[in-house]
Amino acid sequence: MKRQINIVTLGCAKNIVDTEHLAGQLQADGNPWEVVYDSDSTDSKVVIINTCGFIGDAKEESINTILRFAAAREAGLIDHLFVMGCLSERYK
């Protein structure tokens, strides 16, 4: 049975392309991942948030999304939370 991973993509079209590349790697032959996109659900035990650090509204949405999933991780609803993208690069 494949494990499920949720990739939440926020911001510009470049983030969509980056997410598609990541999803392709995760779904390559032999990898046990089923990818779902932009789910607010905590059904997936692994969540990757692809953030935006430049567009004002997307930046705020990125921060709120990180905080929401961080709270879910603290509550034990998800096992792993990864943040990638412009926001994480700008504000290490």
C-alpha cells in the first residue's frame, strides 16, 4: 500500500512547476508515495508546503499554512512537515 504525501503549493507558477518535479520524483517507479495536492486535511502523515516569499498575499497564506500544519504536527495528526520554496529560503 502506498503512503500518502500532501504537497501544498502557494504562490507563483514557478512553485507549481517545482511541485510537479517533486511529485514526479516521489511517484517514480519503486517509490511508495501517493501524492495528493493542496489538501487542508491531515489524512496524509507527511506534508510538504511549497511557499512564496515575495507576493504579499501568498506570503501571508504561506505563514498561516505553516502554522496550521505545525499545530497539526504538535497534536500528532501528522508525522512530518517540510517547508520549501522562496519563503523558507528568504527567512531561514
